[in-house]
Amino acid sequence: MSSLVNLQVNGEPRQCPVETRLPDLLEQMGTNPRLVAVEYNGEILHRQFWSETRIQEGDRLEIVTIVGGGSGLWEADQGKKSKAFSR
């Protein structure tokens, strides 16, 4: 019996040790778990289930990094700069 399982992450083949939990896999990949969403075998996996999810042979994961933008902070800063330059 192999001590590694084969899986796909974002369409790429990968291996991890048997009994690896999802949060551990994310950590091994250098991924910040607070900034990703995970699709597990075609279904969005809610964060509350991550710690009990063990990676199994043939699993398919899509890991998407969440990117923020459009917060009012940049616009507020721009407004301040505009006032500074308009003096």
C-alpha cells in the first residue's frame, strides 16, 4: 500500500500523504486558508467542513484565491491627494 495519494489541484497532478486533511494540504502548498475558496470534487466545500475533510485517492480540488478590490479606501485616498494638489 502506498503512503501517498494522487489527486488533482487546479487541474495539475499532485501527491500528498495518506490521511492529509484539507487545511494541512493548503498549508503545504503555502496557501493562506483565509484567502481561498475550495471546490472539492465538483462541490463548493464550506469552510466549516475543511478540518474534517481528508484527501483521498483521485480527489479533484479547485483552489481559488479571493482578491479584493474596489474598497472605498483607494478612492478616499485619491480624493485627499486631489485636494492636496488643487491647493
